[in-house]
Amino acid sequence: MFVLRSRRYGKKMPAVFVLLLFSVYCAAQEKVKVQGLKAECIISNITPEQARERALAEAKREALRRAGVSEIVMSADVLYSSADGTDMKQAFNSFSTIELTGEVLDYEIVSENKRTDQFGNFIVELVVDATVIKYETKADPEFDIKVDGVEEFYKEGTNLQFTLTPFKDGYLRLFYFDGNKQCAMIYPNDFEKSFLFKKDVVVKFPMNSNIEYTMETEKEREENYLVFVYTKKDIPFTDEVNYKNLMKWINGITPDQRIVRFFAFIIRGSGN
């Protein structure tokens, strides 16, 4: 993980405790509610939690089919097969490589059951209700950002610094996840407020010279992730930061109004 440190006030603010008090923005797109989605997965060479997530991924694919967006199911297979918490890198990179015409905006696991089949295999069964949003717009190829300076490896105690160059005016939300599934919104924060980024104007982070983004870990090696969400409008965020809520917020923004960029890096412990 890393923390925000204030040089002026001597405050150490763990990013994982940032609380968000905003609301989800969702454009006027068609929403379809799909109920009673049944999915299952055999627990074989995987953990019960992984089996549960794979069953959930299958339920989401079925939700897209029932909502009438079957033309994107093959692309959704790539996205959902990697969105079980074990490979967030591929999941977020899918925003850059896959253009979806619909997405699962929200879901609820109505029931969950574990059983064995006639062959003695342990199986996880889920029943899921989902809401699918069908997009009426496509991504704007000219709306993008360039991020420089994020390295692949950092030593504990070093600071994260990078620059962002927008290709069009827009607003930024920056999120972080670590290998322990702790997460937070890094920007905006108490010392760096949201503002309109201007086209072609390079911005250096941290923007406030009195704070640092300092790397910390108790492990020998810890994988971390940065998720840049750049939007045309200043779209606030409402929920506690976690993978599900972030995906819900992103998917609620139409593709023409946002761009998502993702970076993975390793923090090495002080003994390495």
C-alpha cells in the first residue's frame, strides 16, 4: 500500500481509510433488470472463493444475454473471466481493449449454496439478480490521457511521482488497490481538490508540494494497482471504495464520457 503524507502538518493519512461522500452519475441509458440467474462452478484446483467468483462471472454473462446484448458476450468472457479479484490487471486493461455495448451495472446474490454432485465434486451454486445498462454511445477516440513516470518496481519508503497529460479537457478520479484488496481514492484528497484539467497541459503529481505518496509494505513483495478514471464531466463518487463499487461507478458512465487507464507495480520490502 502507500499513504499520503503531509510535510507541513506532519499528518500520515492511510489512503485505505478515505471515505467518499458523493453520488453515482448515470446517463439516460436503457436499463434492464434480469432476475433468477442461476450459475454454478466446481471447486477443483481452486479455492471456494474463486469458485464463487467464477459462478458470479457466469451469471453476469447470462445477464447480458438475457438483456439482449449477446453480440458482446465473447468480449465479456474476457472481462469477467479476469474480474474475480485474482487478476485485476487484465480486468481493468479490458477497458482499453474491449468496447462493450452493455454492462452489468449492479447485482445481488439472492442465494448461495454448496453441494456435491453424483461424482463427489464440490459445487458452488448461486442465484443472482442483475441490472444491465445498454449503452447508446461509443467511446470517443480523441478523449484520452497520457501518464508518465509510474514505474514497475518501488522500494518501501520511496515516493510515487508521475505526470498526466490530457488530450482533451476533463476531470480525474484516481484509485488504488493493493494485494490485500485494500483500496482508496487517492485523488481528489484533502490537500488536492478536483478541478478541470486542460488539454495538453502537463500536470505533475503530487500537485501539492507539501504532500508525498509514500510506498509502504510489510511484505517482501506486494502488487499494487492504480486506476485512472478521466471523465468529460465532474462526476462524483458515492460509495466506499471497493472493486464492486468502482466497477459499478465506471459502468454507469457512458463510454463516450470516460476513459480508464490502469497501471500495476510492485512494492519491495525494505529487506529486498
